[in-house]
Amino acid sequence: MNPAGIPTRAELRHHSRRGMLIGFAAGLVFAVVLSTIIEGFKKSRHSGEHGFPFPNVGSITRIEARYGMAGQQARFDVPAANWPALLAALSPSRFDDNAMKWLVIGDLKIHLIGGESISVDLYDPHESEGAFSAGPSFETRTDYRGGSTAALKSVLDDAQRSAPTAKAEN
């Protein structure tokens, strides 16, 4: 500082560099902490040990299905008699953190007693293990692997044949 108490140009440059280094270090620490928090949230939300928590059959009021290949899909209400087998065909499951773009074979809308609903998109990964995404809405769904593709198709074929309101879509 000069005698008047005003910092010199060299002192300002030194403080400016030190301030930039402190700002950079603080930003880096913030990024690491935020990344750690996000990863922890993902792991707690999507534990590899646990799949999607489908409701028990007693809390379901209706299951709407759209099923079939593109251009040949039908919309129908899955008969209540098929609900246990349908949920079994999607279980057990686990969170899939490396989901692929599989062939979509349909979707389900599971309506619950309290008025909530669950959206389930159904995929054919061309493997024995099934794949689906599920959540309260299309936007909040999460990808899962599990169950059996063959069992799922069999249950939906049976449900479509026995559903009184199956309607073809184009």
C-alpha cells in the first residue's frame, strides 16, 4: 500500500489472482459435493437390490392396457383375474442404469384405490428377461429390468382375448 492507504497495482493483481484461485477451488468443491449428493440420491432411489414396488392386487381398481406391435395395437381393460399374473410377469425387477432403446410392445395404466395411478411402458429386449419403465407419470418413470418377456406376452395375450372391451388401434 502506498502512504495514502491505497493498494498498489501489484497488490491488486496479487489479491485478484488469489481471489480467482479461491473462487475456482470453491466452485470445484461445490461441484464435487453436488455430484456426490446426486449419486447418493440415485443409489438410494434405485438400489440395485430392489425393483419397482408394484402395489398389491387389493389396492388396484383398474388396469388399462395398450398392447401389440405398432399399427396393430389394441386397447383394453385387463380383467382382474389376470392382475396377479401380470404383476408376476414384471417381477422381480431391478433398476436399470443402462437402459437401451428397445421395441415398445405396449403400456399399462394401473389405477389405485386412492386415485393415484402408475404408468408402465413395456419393452421387448429380445431376451428372456423383461424390460419396462414405470412411475407416477411418463415424465417421472424409471427404467427396470426383470420379470419375463415371454410370461408378460402370454398374460397380455390371454387378457386381451378375455377382455370384453378390446379395441384395435391403428
